[in-house]
Amino acid sequence: MQRYDLSALAEAVGDALHERGLMLVTAESCTGGGVAQRITAIAGSSEWFERGFVTYTNLSKEEMLGVTHKTLIQHGAVSEETVREMVTGALARSHGHVAVAVSGIAGPGGGSLDKPVGMVWFAWGGVAYPMVSRCVHFSGNRAEVRTQAVEVALLGILELLTGRAR
């Protein structure tokens, strides 16, 4: 269930990035660019948002972010290993200082016993920040899962930058 006003949350992310002189890059799959959309809805976000990658297919994850074929075959697109490689690739293929990656199963289909609908993996990291990853299981329909994933992605950026969970 969404807990925060996403516009206010995106503004807080922007303020934290701007204060530190950092540029954000996003690497998104199941959110389809939703994190980047929330960020770029803010006037002046070009001062702290460098670019976004929407890599919905495995091939796009490989080509655009350098996720290895081996990782995708062994662990799947929805895995800790994949989102960590997405962060690494997004930073390497941009001028960003901080990155967030999101990959999950928004539904209504596509889930399995091991990876049910609503399961989303996140990773955050940066040039001067250690990489952190987390799996969250959301409930709700496709739109609700995606919205909740955007919220967690934004909260994670704030947590990475400030060292405090909200």
C-alpha cells in the first residue's frame, strides 16, 4: 500500500541529490520508467537527473546495461544478481553518480511459485555509495504493484543518500 505522496517524495530525492551535487540515473524494468517520470515531473530536475534506462526485455538489459547473459539464464531478470548488474551498468553507461534499478513481476500473469506476482527486486548504489539490494513483495493489481515499486525505489535513494530510512 502506498504510504507517501510520490511527488513530494521525488522532490525530497531531488533536494538530497542537489545538495550533494549528484546526478541520478535509473534502470527500470517492471516500473516502465515510472521512477524517471516522477523525477522529471519536477521543474529543474535536469540539475540532478542524468538519464533513465527502461530495459523491459532480457536483451535490452544485456545490450543497454551490460547485464550478463549468464546472470539472466542462471538467476532470471527478477533477481538480486540482475538488479545489482543493472546498477553497475547504468553507472558505467551514464554520467550519473547514483543509480537505482528495479525488476519485478507486476502481474497479473507471469508469476511462479518461486517468483510470485508482486515480487520486485531493487538495488541502489553509487560511485561513493555501497550497493544495497532488497526484495519486496507487494499486493494489489498491476498498477498498484508498479506504484508501490516507484515509492520504494524513491525511498531507497533517500536512504542511500542520507543513511536514514523514512
